[in-house]
Amino acid sequence: MSHRKELMQSLVANLILRDKIETTLPKAKQARRDAEKMVTLARKGTLAARRLAAARLRSPEAVKRLFDAVVPAMDGRPGGYTRIIKTDARRGDAAEMAILEWVATPKAPVEPEPAAEEAKA
């Protein structure tokens, strides 16, 4: 796999896991395209879509969060799941920097409390 594909894969996975990433403007624009495609794929909700997402992201945590938190937050939205906010130029090389984030903030999936599980045992 090429270095560029791996970089974009990593950026999209980190966007899914952290809800916001800061990178250079050209990288943000490409990562936006890839992230929008991943959300569109995940909206299908099928096993085949989950396997395709797992193959493209290569992060089980990112796939789980994509299907369980990001897609429900984007419910009813026909597209435009991300936004790019330009920030100041990077100090070292004056590269244009940007923040890539979700338009609707995904909520963390509700997990059962550990105390409740221990009480059952």
C-alpha cells in the first residue's frame, strides 16, 4: 500500500476516534473526501459495509465507533458530514493548517457500567 493511502487511512481513523484533527489544508481536503465516503458506506449498516470499512480503516475501534456513534449522529443528513476550519499557518514552514471535524458531534455509545456486571457474577 502506498504511503499516501496509509496516511489518509490514518487521518480518517483518527478523525473517527477523536472527532477532530488538525493537519495541513491539502491533507484535510483529501481526508474529508475519504471520511464522507466512509460515513456513506457505514449508513448502509450491512455486514458487507462493515467488512469494507474494516478493510479500509484497519482499526477495529474506528470501525466500531463509526457504526455505533458517528452514523447515528448523522441521521437525517443527506451529506456534508464534515467541516474544514482554516487556522494559522504553521510556524516552521508556513504551511496552511486546518481543523477537520464532524458537523454533528457524535455521542459516545452507552456501555454498561462495570459495577453492574460484577454484581451479576
